[in-house]
Amino acid sequence: NFQNETLGADRTWTLPATGNVDAGSVVRVKAGNLDGNKITVARNGATIDGLAVDLELEANGAAVSLMYVGGGAWQLF
């Protein structure tokens, strides 16, 4: 996903449900102009790098890549 408009409020983008994604699948998120807002990448019940936390992109141009490794787990890479 890529943000292509200036945000007027915080947004939440949710990772695919673990039953709907294959191991090795990659999700990339890149922020554009956040205008003081943030994008939350919600984990949708999975873990990210072994932690049960969502990610927050708070800086213009911030980006993250995640790979689903199976077993309800996403890894940053």
C-alpha cells in the first residue's frame, strides 16, 4: 500500500488475516505526506517480530516491509 493523498486524520491499515495469506507473502507500506497524522499497521491477531504490537508510521516517507513466515507470524525485513 502507498498513501497517495495527504492524510486528514490518523489511518489504520490492517494486515491480511493469517488464514488468507501464504508463507513468503510480502506486504509493503509507505507513507506519503502524513500532515502530522500517522498510519497504524494493525497486526490482525498475528505477531510482528514475535511481539503482539501494531506498527505506527509517523514520519513523512516512512516505510516498512513485512513477510509472513507462517504460524501467525510476520517478520520485518
